[in-house]
Amino acid sequence: MKTNWIETDAYDRAVLARLQEESPSLRALVESGSKLLPHFDGFVRDLFALLFKLNIVAHAEAEVAPSAAFYGVLITHLRTVPILDTLRQQTVLDETRAGLATLLLGERLLELIKSERLLTRAEMLDFWSLEQQEDELSTRRDEAESAAELRQRAASKASERQLGELEGRMRREIEGGQRRLQHRAKQMRSALADAAERSRGRIEAQAQRVAQDLDDTTEQTHSWSLELGTGRRPTPGTQLELGRRLANNRKLRRLAQMVGRMRESALALRQKMFERASAEVYDIGLGAELSRLLPPELLALRQRALRRDFSRRLLDGQLLQYALRAPQEKGRGPMIVCLDGSSSMAGDKEIWSKAVTLTLLDIARRQRRRFRSICFSSADMPLQVLDLNQWQLYEAQLPQVLELAEYFPGGGTDFQKPLSAALECLRHTRHRRGDIVFITDGECRVTPEWLSEFKREKQRLGFSLFSVLIDIGPNALATLREFSDKIATISQLSSDAGRDIFLKL
């Protein structure tokens, strides 16, 4: 018998299988649910079909195993919830959104089951008992079929009669067991319908949460995966994992909004100030850059007879144009951001400082520079050291970016440990002219011996140190002045507050 309530075709099942293969969270949902109730994988398939398929066709009750009756009650109630139509407008025929909604809704309904708000523990055991009875009946059917085959091949009349009696007895036992099973399943369905009706508000509330989270995380998932990740569209499974983290983590959603605004502001500012580098004409070559075409080529646009030839050569990159050259920028050392993770940075200061860090990561990628983040707190806490773009093309690695965004150690403040770690990194780089950005809101004394050694290495390695003091509450500049080339104090945690930082690096 079937273990799911909504008809699916081979394509639907292939899509869900691919999403499960790519998404550890979706696999974990099925594994966790299967420990509580039988056939939970069929329920996940029903949720996906309910959200993905354009036309919903339900199986008849007689076609579905009695041990899956609870899922039928849940699906029936979900189909009557008004918010489902709104949710389906976002998910129908969209594999990624339907998969994310399935994951979120499945996890939240599973939490209701675990907390015994939809089912009692005794009812869960009853469903396992039903599944056991179904397995026993299936085994008896196989045995009856074997007896029938042996009866047909019996060598004597006596053997044939004995096997026929055995088969008949087994058939009667199967029919009796089937009637008892159906009667018990009917009783449980009736009780479940009443319980589900009482829980209708909880089920509808979870569906509303999923609809809101899906709407909120769609744009932010794009921001995290494309703008802060590799720059390429991620796989659907990766989008599921990211969407789930954004839906369950308010800090990540706030950070995504702040990074989006700050990144646009920084890019516009740097484009205006730096990206129009001076260049000189030194030759004439072939290409398709319209702004550098020679005047004779532009005249061809005035002649109807030459327009097609112009279009052909434009597509082939064979138009005459000026060749420009500009001074090539020398290789620069890595950019290292030391990020204060002490308890006083919790809240808006953490969000703002990490938004600055991720915006600097984008700038480093464009400058083809390595980028390392060092999150620090008290001296006894280990540093979180992450190389965020160590692979080819200086592309950011999304898992490491998320690890940085979610990590917050708390505790006190120690300046020497992170700066020593940054110094060690700069000692082993092949490029000079590295940069350290030190973001903090507090004060910490450093020893004279350490400060003397740090200044000596700073002069030898030729790097600059830019300190950012978040000027909210008590703070002091004395220690920062001892080792910083420039200090910026920030009193308003807005997307424009990092202007000086983005211009100096």
C-alpha cells in the first residue's frame, strides 16, 4: 500500500531526491521524523507535492496504509488553511522555494509532534503498532501465495489437500487481521480528526510563519549567495541550507540588510573616487568597445550600405579602436580585519562591525587581495581565524562567511593576541603593503615590550593599521593611538558611517 497521500510523478520524486541529496537539513528532517512516526518520508513527499505541484490529486483512503493515517489528517487540514494559497503562489513549480518551504514547514510541524501538541506518546506508539500489524499481514500474504504455488505443484492428492487447507486458513487469518486493522485505523482517524481540529490554530500559525519567512529570506538569500559568496548562482540544496539559516536567525537577516546598503554605498563611493584611472592612447587595435572606436568606423553607421558590415564586425570584435594602457597596480598584501567579539559589542555594534567586515571582503576581492578575519575577545578565549577568499579568483567562500556572521564569543577584550596573529600572517605573505583594520568599542592596555616589537615589525613589513573605535559609551583612544596609523570614531551605526574606512583601503 502507499505511504503518501498526494499523487506524485517521476519528475516530482526526482526533484525531491536531488534536493535531499544536496541538503543535509532535509535529510536530517526525514531521519528525525522517522524516529517518531512510521512513513515520515512519505509525509515530507506530501508536503513537497502540496507546495510544488500545480494540480493536487489525493489518493483514496483505501489506497494508503493505515499507519500513515495521521499524515492524511494533517494534509487535509493544511489544504483548508487560507494562508496555503498565498504560500503556493510563491512555491508552485519553483523547486528551490518549494523545497525551502517543505523544510521549514516540516521542521516546525515536527517540533509540534515532539512536544506532543499534535499527538500523544501513546498515539505515536499506536501507529508503530499499526505498522507492525501491516508488516505481519504482508508476511502472511507472501506465505499464502507460497502455499498456493506449492499446492499447484503438489505430487499427491493428500499433499494438495493439506496445502489447500493451509492456504485457506491463512487467507481467513489475513482477512480477520485486515478487518481488525481497518477498524483500529478508523477509530484512530476519528480521534485524530478531533485532535487536529483543536490544533488547527497551531498548524495555521506555523504555515503563516513559513509564508512570512519565505518572503523575507528570498532576497536575502540572493544577497548572501551571490554578493557575499562566490558570485555564481548556488545549487538549490545550498539555497535551502542558506534560506533555513536566515529564517531561523534574525541576526543574519539584519546583517544581510546592513551589508546590502553598505556595499552599495561603498562601491558607489570607490567608483567615483578611484575606478576612473588615468590611461593613455598608445596604439590602434581591433575590438568591440564602442566608446573607443575610431571616427571612420562611426561614420559607417551613417551609411546604410555599411551598417550590416559594421554589425558583423562588431559581433566579431573586428572594429578599429584606440588601445589604452594605464599604470599597472603593484600586488598588495592581504587585508586583515581584527573584529572585537567582547560582550559589550553585542547587538547593533556586532551587526555594524560585521557588515563593515563583509563590505571590506568585497573590496578585497575586487582588488584581488587575500582577506582574513580574526574575531577576538579576552586573552583566554581562542581566536576565530578565517581565510574568507583563499581559493582561485579571490572569491568569497560562503560557509566561512556564514561562520563569521554567526560567531560571537563574548567575554573581555585583549588587543595583543589578535594583533600578534595578524602580524604573523603578514610575515608569511609574498606581497608587502598589507592592511590591518582593527574594529573595537573598548580599551585595553598593551605591554611596552609587545608595543616596541610590534612597531619594529610594522616598519619592517610596511603595512598600515586602521583602527575603528565605535564611540558609543565609555571608551578611550590612548592605546589605539600607540599602534594605529589612523583612527576613525563612529558614533552613528549607519551604512554611511564607514566612508573613511572604504576610502583608505
